[in-house]
Amino acid sequence: SPTAPAPPAPPPPGAPSAPPASPIGIEGGGLIAKLLQSGHDQWAGLADEVEAARLAGHRVIAITGGERGEGRSTLAACLARTLQARGREVALLAQGDALAGESGQPADGGRLHDKRIVLVDAGIWFRPGPIRRQRLAVASLGCDAVILVRRTDRPPVPAWAAALAAVGVTVLGEVLTFAPTTNSPHKTDDSNAAEATTP
């Protein structure tokens, strides 16, 4: 039988401590399990994109959108569960936890050798009206890349991706939520964050 892995070495003195494995919880409930089961291929595709981004050096990935109730938190939890099922280490942070205080450093110390994927449930970055690049730059501090979330009944906003590129944040793609199920032409009440498109 395989030998059990040795426990990780303690961090050197003065090194910043890593965030807990799931500060806002990844366990989820019945909705999470239902979405993971019903959209397995879509979740796998989204996880593929995130793993590819991690290999490219994007480790702190924000999940954001433009309004409340889009399903961002549900998407973050489902994506974290999907990645964990693949054996990946995932830290799921709440909005504002991507930075440690006012230092502008990632909450995990920015250790490039760390293989974990950090997902940030980043809240709303795009309010109605003009996009303020300075405010967007502040909101995205500590994040390497972003996944945009949009309800299927809302029109696309290409300016979001352009504004993020202008402040140096890589857009991995856009996830459409509240998509119609295959059994019904009507929209569901669940956050079916299962249809991903590229920007």
C-alpha cells in the first residue's frame, strides 16, 4: 500500500500564514449537489479552464458580476467542490479577503510555489452606469484573473472584459446562470451556473 505523505513543514519564522482551506465553507447543501450532478460536463469544462489558468500562473481567481442574485456564491462553491474532487487544494475566500489589510499583498502571502487555487467570491464589480477604472483596479487588487457571471436573461456587456484587460486582470470567460433546463423552455429558480462561454 502507498506510504502516507509526510506532514507539511512549518512555515519559516515571519512568513505570512495561509488562509484556512475554506473560510466561507465549501460543503454546500442539496442545491450544490443537484447542480453538480445535473451539469457535470459543464462544471468539468469550467474546472479545466481554471486549472489551465493556474498552470499559466493565475492563482487567485475572482468570481464577479454586475448585480445581486446572479449565483456567484453558488458558482464558487460548485467550482471549488469540482476542483477538490480532482484532488486540487482550494481556498475559497469571501469578498475583501483577497488582500491582507492595506499591504496590497495576497492574503496567502503570494507564495508562487503554493499549488493551491484561490477562488474569491468577489461580489459586484460592475454597477449600473459608467465603468470607473480606478474603482475596478481597487476592487481587483490581489486577483490574477476573473470569471464573469451573467444571468442568461441579461444582455452581454463586452465593456467589462475590456475594462478588466485595461487594469491588467485576465478574463478567463463568462458563465451564464439561470439557464433554461433541457426539460423545460422556462427559466428555473436555481442558479444553473453551468454554461460557460469565452469573452
